[in-house]
Amino acid sequence: MTNQEKEMKNQEQGTMDELETFFRAMGPLQPDDPALLQLIREKYLFPPSPGPMDLMLDRTGPEADSYNLYRTRFPSWTRINGILKRLFSSEGRGVFVEAGALDGEFISNTLYLERDLGWTGLLVEADPVLYAAIPGKKRRAWSSPTCLSSTPYPQTLTFHGHYAPPDAPLHHRLMVRSTGSLSGIEAPSGGIMGKRVTQEVQCFSLLSLLLALNLTSVQYISLDVEGAETDILLSFPFDRVSVGAWTIEHRDGPAFRRFYEGDLAKPDSLQQDKFSEFGEKVGREENSGAQKNAKKKVSQRISPKMTQKSEDEIGINDQNSRKETKGSVKNKAKQKKTQRILDMRLENNRETRQGGTADTEKMRTGNSKEIQGGYETKIASRNTARQLKKRIVYVTQHDPSAGRDKYFERFMNEKGYVLYDYWDGDYTFIKRDSSLCHIHCPHDYHKLPP
């Protein structure tokens, strides 16, 4: 690099630093602010990689076999992939957005659109470890190492990543890594997989990222952001961006119900926020003391007798109540009853059979050990089942057609979308007035409430 090139690079870096300082001085920015869009283009958007794709899908060997297990073992991915083939296989080229892109290949919902149908688009991934693998895949799509903001303005938020043990199978390590989520968000996985690592990430609104790419029309968006989808959708300007179809991972929860029922605890995007410069959220303001009053009312509901007890007594009672659960009381009563029966049998044998005491005592002791052993085995089995239940996140242990959020469906219907498919928390919506809907929506979709 020549001295002139170095000087030009230093000047560009100085300009970017000045620009970023300017942003921080301004506070929260509008999503279409020209200076903000310039910053995104210069610093947070990366063009498609040149050359042919380099995918694990095209490789062979044990590592590739472990990586590609999702293509046959993960029902959620196989179902969505089938839906996309039905919807878009006969359509022309289009543009997609995948938020929660991971490494650009593993359980990707958009790889088929790009690889087989020639689409392009945008891959968004907040986890720096996963994002680092995207350029090596050489996908024909733009990418951004950021997260989608839950508000219309940029934010710096805390991201919790998860690591599996290094000796775990490759597909398991990636699956654990895919459960990363923003701080304060209740993720579907519950944040219980692997070791947690915390880091700060930059977030922009989806509108800002699209406008930075000069896009106001997108054929497909995949939104799998581990619980952050509610606020992203509530702040998304559906009237400014045309989206043909969505696939959204969303678990039934109170957010959309609160949005419609006017609950005091509104969704995060509707609460009153405190902001630092550059639009960073630094905390919540209690709404005119309403939250404090609510807490006070709850505390007043406790009986006077309870309030007079000392903290030590309350702590002891809490510990005892946790120990004496219904299940343990039942089992103890059952044990006592069994013991009484055995003692009665032993007493009868003593009266009727002389010299049989030793044998009877042996029988009683043996039976007691057997009963106690069976009880301990049952408890151990329950504990093991609980541990397995906590560790298994993506294995369906319930009816996959259940758990639909009617308030979420209502929200999307009011935004002009028809539910095409639901399965185990994954919703696919099609825009009501699109040619795609005319072909694929239910025959009576025009009768559905808007």
C-alpha cells in the first residue's frame, strides 16, 4: 500500500469516526436518517462473496455427515423447506431477508432460494462467532453482523451466546450456539443450553437495513430471533415495506394479548424507555409510580399474621414448604402404611409360629429394602426425566399443532397477511393481496377477517 493510499484510508477512517461521534451527540435517530444509512452501508453491511459457494452440503465425511443431520432429523426445518419449495419453485427470482442466519448454512431457511432458485438477499446474525463463518460460505447475499432492533432506532444491546462442550457432535454444538438471545428476552430455549457468554452487539431496525440496501419490496423474510420477534414486528412499518411472505418463530405468550387488551404491562416496544446517546436503551422508567403502587398493593394482600413474622421464620417456612411437596407427603404416607402392614404380619407370625421370627424378620427387612429401593428408583427416574426435559429444546414432546397465539394471528391479519401454515411455533404468512396468495392461500381466504 502506497503512502497516498494509506493517507486516503486514514482520512476515511477519520470521517467515519467523526460521523459516529456526530450520531452519538444526536441521540435516537430516525430509521431513514440519511447519515444513519450511510453509516450502515460503510460499516455494517458486507457484499456477497465472490466465487462458488463452499458449503458443508457439498462435502463428504464424518464431519459433514454430522453437520447435515438437520436436513433429515429436524422436523421444523424440513417442513419450512417444503413450504418454500411449494410457494416459490415456480416464481421468478426474488429477494429475501434471514434474521437469525447463524453460520449462513446450518438450518438456513433461505439457502434453497439462493442456491436453487437464484435469489439474493440479506443475512443478519448477531452472534460474532457464527457470523465469522458466513463469508467462508461464499453466499450470493449481503450480510450484516448486527441484530434487529426492537425499536425503530439503533441500539447497543447485550447478547447471550451459548457454547456446548467441545467434544459434543458438530450438529449439537451448532444447535446449542443457535439458542443465543438478547438480554431481557425470554427465548424459546429458556437459555439453558451450554455455557453462556455475554457480549455487546449493535442493533438496527429492519427498515434501516433495508433502506441502506435501497429495498422497499422483499419477497420473503425469515424471522427466527429467539423471542425478540414481538417487538420487532410491533415496530415494523408494514405500510412502507412490501413483504410477500414471512416465516416467524413465535411461542404463545402474553405480549400480543397485552397489546390488544390494554394490559398495564405493555410489550417492551410500547413501554417508556430511557435512552443514552446513539439511541441506546439504558433502563425502564416506572410509569408515574404505577409499578411501585402495584407492588405495594401486592404486598398489602399478605395477611397481617404473615407480615408480623420475622424474616428468619419466613425463610424457614419457605424451606419446609418446598420440602413437603404433595408428592413427597403421599409417598411418605404410603411407606408408613406398608411398614404397618409388614409389622402386623411379623407380629402374627411370632404368635403362630415359634422359631419363625428370624425368617419373618428377614422377609420384613427384605421387603422394606425393596420398597425403599423402588421409591428411590422412581425419584431418580423423575429427576433424570426433568434433566432431559431441560436439555432437549428442539425435540417435539407435545402436539405440534397446538400452542397457536390467536392474538399474534390477529395482528398479522390486520397487517394484511393470511396464515398459510403453523407447526410447533413456526408461522408462515402470505400477503393477502399478492399473486402468491391467489395461488396458495385457502380458497375462502378472502372471507377471513382483515
